[in-house]
Amino acid sequence: MTAPGQPTEEGKGATPRRRVLAAISVAAISVVSRLRRYSAVLKRAALSISLISLAFSGVSLYETVLKQPSLQILAGCNWEYGRGPGSYDEFFVVPVTVTNHGARAGAVLDIELTASKGGQSKPFTARFTVENLDDKHRQLFAPLAVSGHDSATASIVFTQRHLTTPPLVGEDGRFRAWLKLTTALDTSYGVIDRMLTPLPPEARFEIRLAEFDIAAVLNGTNASLDACDSTLQNKHSP
């Protein structure tokens, strides 16, 4: 028999086992804690990747399907100027390209050209189209439909809205002109589209008369104009 107060054989072995079990418990708790931290990090990373993917999908959907028509008007450098049956009946022939940077289709219903010089200005409207600048066969101007991320090109004859005197263009050099679009845009998304509808775009030019023979013009020969004498400026109207 063991004297009172002396540890038994079972008690002598219990202390090391308890230490081992305690060490295992601490290690297990540490492993579980680390796994939880790693799991939280992985969940946050997965959530971040999902949100980034969702954002990219949203941007792609907007750019390829939902983005409103964004029309821009460009004009070639070589314009022509002529006179009609009356000596005050001025007209311009302008090669025009309308580009659409949006995803949905848009249409150009009308293009207005305003020419100004020395405080005098005259409005001209797109009246006819021709195949090229030398073509004498005119067709009535029809709306230009422009698909998403596409463009439309035409040589347009601009005639005066109202005959005024005297003629604006003469042999004394330069004058200014700008083009402005009247557009029809897809508003299939209702209020949102109406709130985000852009202002009609404009393009401004400074025109230089290359050679101007008034007698030839009055006899039906068009004069050449240089519309690239200064930098073209595309902007929204105020």
C-alpha cells in the first residue's frame, strides 16, 4: 500500500499525459484559428473577384448594348461653293461623315450649316446629296441612319433657308462656318435615356477661298474651298 500523501503510479503518469493533451489542444486551437483566418481571407478575395467581374460585365454590357448613340460630325477639307439661278442663291457642297460612338443606333434628321463673315451670318440646310463633288444629279437629303459603333458618309448640298442679300462669299478671303446636327436618338429606356441625352454636336471651321472666279461661278462652275486651314473643333452647343 502507498502511504498517505504519496502519488500513485497512476497519478505519476497522469501529469505528462495532461501536458501532452494540453499541447495538442493548443496546437489544434492554433490550427483552427489559422484556418478560420485563411478562410476569411479566401472569402474576401472571392468576393472581391466576384465584384470586379460583375463590374467588368456591367461595363461591357453598357458599352456593347446599352450606351446611347453618341454622334459626332466630321467634314472633309475640300468643300465647294456655287451660285444657283439667282446671283444671290448661294450653296455649299460638303463631304460629311457622321460617326456613332454609342452602342445603339441613331439618326441624323437634318444638318444645318451657318456661315458668318463681318458680322453677317446666313443659315443653310442640308437639301440634297450627290455621289461626288462633280456630280450634277442631286437627290433629296434623307435622314442618315448610323448603327452603333458605325459611321455614315454623304456629300451634301447645303442651300439657303431664306434668300438674303448680298452674297456672303466673295473674293476677299476667309469666313467662318459651323455644322450642327438635328438628331433622333433611341430612348427605349425611358426617363434614364431622356436624362442622359447629349446635346447636339457641332463642328466649327474657318474657311479659306482657294481660288474664286466670280464669272466662272456665275456661269455654273463651283469654286473650291479649303476647310482645313485651321483646326477643326468638335464640341457640344451651349
